Amino acid sequence: MDKQPLTRRAALGLIAGGGTLLVSESLAFTQISASRESNIDTSKDANALLGLVDTSGTAEVSGEDDTATVYEVTDNIGSLSESDIDVSVVKLIARDGTETIAPPVEATVRNTGNAQFDVDISCTSKTDDFGDSYQVVLDFVATTDNTSVTATRRTSPTSYINISCTFDYGDASNYRDDDSGDASQPTDPSGTIEKPSGVNDNDGTTATAISVGNEEDLKVGYALPPVDKTATEYEMIFDIERIQIGGGSGTFGFYLVNESGEQLTYRQSLPTKVKGSKSYSYSFTESEEQDIVANYDNLYLILDSDTNGNGNRELEIDYFELKSA
């Protein structure tokens, strides 16, 4: 495209927005940049060549599929498309000043028509524990053939955004039994999981895996959040409240599979008797750990029973976690 003449209004808007301008001898602009992480005067910033208005307000992000609009962008250049605008999350800043660099949060640009765009943020992945109220620092880059506009903005300190990317085991896509849950593993579940989200936190709230007497042994599963793929050793931790074998003998156990059902670890037995909440830790062989690394973001925990009792088999769990050792 041809270089565009710099209008007085655009120049004033750029200056008011805290930016710098590179111009050629003909006064056609080639690059604009601005860096401001403090709160902004949106009425002035909206008139800059790349109009930026903080709309974070009462925005909240909870879970991987949830999004929130934090900025509106106005194309005062007059030729930008959705693909010409790139926005990235630089960091999150909590109320206590703690900064999270490279958080599991991304920004996407959505064209809303009439040279207007919305910037949405969402979780890119779910972790065992990530969530607080944050200011969001964003980098904006808008480019055409002969124009480049860059800016850094921080959402308003008066409207911290609640962002939670915590993995929710109670989400139907993250567990599976013979009655409910949409996780891909196990493909042949038996028994049920009562209150599956009870294992989210080590807080005394429990989930119970139950296989009714005279039916098949228990076989239920949970999808796991991604683990640290740079680790060389892992451990599986269970906080177990109660185990009921079912009037006979045998064990509850666990093992890990991937989405295809390929077994990655040997079955390990859980304790046969538990009185009160207790924590148990299990390690893996070197080859098992290599398989965990190879499937670090594609892991499923299978819980089963191998018993000969006629009564209910019940496994009550407060918390579990696969973590680097």
C-alpha cells in the first residue's frame, strides 16, 4: 500500500497516547511505538492511530474454555484486518505485586466490524493450581505493508481481573465412569465417581469411586493436567480418606495411560486399609518416567479394583497429584 499522509489529528492522537513517531522527509509515517504499563487516559488513547481502550472492568476468566474481553481496538489507520493485529500477554501482576511471566494465558483478536476489534484473553492450559486477581500487561503490534504500530498496555489497577486456570477434575471432560464424564479414558469404565471435583484441593472435601457389590470391579479414570516435561523423576501422591474392599480380599490400584489407552506405567496397589486421611507417595521406573515425559500433556490416571468381595468397593480420595520429584 502507499504510505499515508500524517494528519494533524492522527499526530496529536499519537502524541497524546504517549507514543513516538518515525517519519520520512515527506511526513509519511513508517513506524509508531508506545510503551506504557501505567493506567491510561482512554479518551486520548482512543484517538491514536491504533485506538486502545481498556474494557477489562469486571472481566473474569475461569477455566480453559472461558474468555474475557479486556481491550477494544480502533483502526484509525483505516486498513487493518484481524490478521494484521497481534496481541500477546507479557505478564500478570497480582495485587501483592507478584509477577507471573509467561502465564498459561493468551490473547486473541476478534473483528467486531466497522474498524473495531476486541481483545479477548483465555487460559491456554489448566494447571494444578493457578489463579488470583491480576492486572494484565499486553503487547500490541499492528502492521501493514508500510506501517508498524507497537504499544504496551496494562489493564487498569482499579479493576483487577479474576483469572483461574486451575484444572477442574469435576469438569465432565476430565473424568469418566460408567454413568457420566466425557474423558476419553478408560474406554470400558465400570463403577461411578461421586463428587469428582472433591479431589481438586487437599481440603477435606473428597471424591468417592464406587463399584456396587455383585457388579464388575471398579475402573474409572481422570485426565491429568500437563506435567513438567523437563523433569527426570516423577511421583504420584494420593491423600486417601477411606478404603472399603467389599467384604473380601484384593486391592485398589492405579496406573497411567495416554489418550489412546496405551499403558505407560505398571499397576501399583494402594493400601488395603486406611484409618483417617493419610498421604501416600509412589515412584516410577526410569522407563516409565520416559513414557511420562513423552506424553507429558496427554496423561490419564486409571483407578481400579481387583477384589473378590461381594460388597461395594469404595475408594474415598481427598487429593491426588502427579508431580516432578
